[in-house]
Amino acid sequence: MDDSNKNVDESWKEKASQEKEELKNKENFKLPEPDFKFFVTTLGIQASIALGLIDNPSTSKKEVDLNQAKFIIDTLSMLKDKTKGNLNEEETNLIENVVYELKINYASQAQGENK
């Protein structure tokens, strides 16, 4: 068989090289240290998505799920109660403000749904 007439696609080599580099970069990626503020903020963002305040990153659309929002808000409220007296001033202010803002937005959404 004469290999001189084969049309060789070299792009697979470049793609394999790119994938190898991406994998190497992922292996070097370090997750942040666990942090109370990061945890509370992450839950707050999830609740905001469930309230339709922020686009769902999976769909790039605003989607309202009041049951999910209530669950997260209740979880944050429980966390606030369970950590009372064990947080510094910045952490205390953060969780109080996040819970307050989410409850206000939840009430607004729930009233709008009942009209």
C-alpha cells in the first residue's frame, strides 16, 4: 500500500497537546481554603438564583424556585442561630445581612406569586 497519497489530518496532534496542557493546568489548580464568608456567600448566591435574582448559570436564564430558595434561606437562618457567639463581627454582619436580604426578596417573590 502506498502511504504517499494519504491525506493526513495533523489537527488531532494539536488537539491532544491542548488537552494535555489543560489537564496539567487543572492538576495545578488549588481550591481555596474553607472559609465561613465564602460558604455563606455561596449559599446566598444559590438562593438568589432560586429567587430569580441572578441568571441560572446552567441555562443563562432567570428561573424561580421558591421551594429551593426557602430551603436555602432556612438553612442559612439555622446556621446563623447555631453559630451565634462564635463568629467575628464581620462574619456576624455578613450572615445577618444575607439572611435579611434573602428573606425580603423571598417575601416579595412569594407575594407576587399569590396575586
